[in-house]
Amino acid sequence: SHTDVQIEVDTYLVDTLVAEDEALVTARESADDTTMPGAAVAPNQGKLLALLAGMIGAHRVLEFGALAGYSTIWLARAVGPQGRVVTLELSEQNAGVARRNVDHAGLGDVVEIMLGPAAESADRIIETGQAPFDLVFIDADKPNNARYLKAALELTRPGSVIVLDNVVRGGRVADPDSTDEDVHGVREALAIAAADPRLDGTALQTVGSKGWDGFAIFRRLS
Ligand code: DHB
Ligand code: MG
């Protein structure tokens, strides 16, 4: 089928360009230990996140949704040993899996996992007044996307990059009358971003091992 070819192409592209080491394979394969098997980014998507972080010389990264820590590892490697990745995770089970995978990857000192509702953890970071994050990856519960985007705007600086995962959802995002709360959350966040003069961005559809979905990528101008 069409999807089989798309997966075949992803396999070819990943085999050709995206070297996963044992720690990444272990993290990806631990998906079954999490609350959402199959939700981690694909290897070529993880690599894209790492490339973006490297392109802007990111030292500090904030992630909404750790799951098994697969994208966390990509991002933590991109910021280097002096960098910091703070990842916000609701589930104690997932946070435990992510901690195990991050430690196994030798990134225990780079990654901080904050357990609890991501919006509350983000508010706590805002209140404590940390240095701004250079890159924010929003990949948690979709109905809260707008809330996470607003928090990201409190936690970044001009030049920071904000990436939103799962903006296509098998094509459902194009339906303005959708009753799907995930679709509503994506559309709400994209509308807010589009209307905010501080943000400049685009979105791309993706196909492959994760089906039909997409990334939105924003650069903070001011
Ligand atoms: C779902 C969530 C994700 O972040 C993802 O990448 C894929 C699927 C989900 O809610 O089903
Ligand atoms: Mg996702």
C-alpha cells in the first residue's frame, strides 16, 4: 500500500542519513513501557530537532512531553555537555522510563525531568525566572497546545525557535468544524502563533513511519 512505501522510504532515509546508536534504539524500543507506544518522534524527526538546535547553537532546550525520552536524547546531545534540556512529563511511569533512557545515554547531568502537569511545571519555571530557552519543543497533550505556546513565549527570547509536533493528525487539522479536541488544540495554537507578530513560522506535512502528520516551526523575532 501507499503507507508501506512511505515506511519503506523512511527506513531508507533513516538507514542512509540518521545513525541511531544503541542508546537511541533502546529508548525507541522502550515505547511499550510508556503510556503512549508509537508516539515518539521518528528517527529522522529526532535528527531534525537536533539539527535545528545545532543550527541556532542552542544551549537551553525546553520540551513539553518527555514520554520515553527519545527526542530528549536527540536534543540533549545537540546542546552538548554544558547545555540543559528541561523536559516536562505528566506521567510518573513515563518519567521513570525517560530517566532510565537518558541516564543510559550518559546524559543524566544534561537532562532535568519535571514531573507533573506541564502547564504547572512551566508556570513554576516562569516564576523562578530562569534564563530563556533557545528552543522549545511542544509535544505533549494537544488540547493544551495554546497554553504551552503561551508559556513558551514567556520562556524564550528573540531568536528562539519553537517547534510544535503533530499539527496534521492524518489530515484532520484542515477541518474547522472538527470536534476532535486534539485538532482543536492544534488549530488554536496555530491561530495564536499566526496572529502574534513576535512569531514567524511555517508548517510541513510529514509522512513515513509515524503516518501522516507534521511539524510547525516558529522563529521568535522579537
Ligand atoms: C500522539 C501524540 C504524539 O505526540 C505523537 O507524536 C503521535 C501521536 C497521540 O496523541 O496519539
Ligand atoms: Mg508528538
